[in-house]
Amino acid sequence: MVIIVEEEKINSISLPKIISWAIFLVIVAVSTYYVFFEKPTIIEGVVPTNFPGVQDVERYKRVFDASTLRNNPLIQSKNYVPLPTGLSFGRENPFIPPISL
């Protein structure tokens, strides 16, 4: 009969392990800071001289009023296709398992 005696393995802390964990933690900390806490820089640009002002946008807003579009006889004369009826699409509750007889 053979009896094998092994020594208990001691978890040694080595310098490369410490350095690699430190680098990993620094990367995570810097990434977290830039993602959650750093305010983004504002991109400033020069507005061109022919850029429409707020008054022009208000004028277009009045021209393209939704009520005038809804009351347009051309749009009201369109025949829309109704939704199909009487068709069965799946089960009422898909989370209930099917009952097998």
C-alpha cells in the first residue's frame, strides 16, 4: 500500500500578480470616471450666415399645421385598408405552457 503525502499549496502573492491587478483596477476606475462623471466638452461651431432663424421656423410651423393636413380633402378621400378580422395569431398568454392531452 502506497501513501502519498503532499504538501499544502500556499497561495503565494507575487509581484506580477499585484501589478496586473493594479493596472486592471486603474483601467476600471478611469473608465468609470470618464463614463459617469466627466462632463462632455461642448462642440462649438460657427453658425453660417444663411442659417434660418427662429422666426423662419415659426413661420414653417404655422404653414404645416396638423389640423390643416387632417382637414385636407385629398387626404380624407383616401381609402384605407382595414385590418384583417377573424384570424388567430398565437395564444392569448404565451407564458402559459401548452396543455397536451
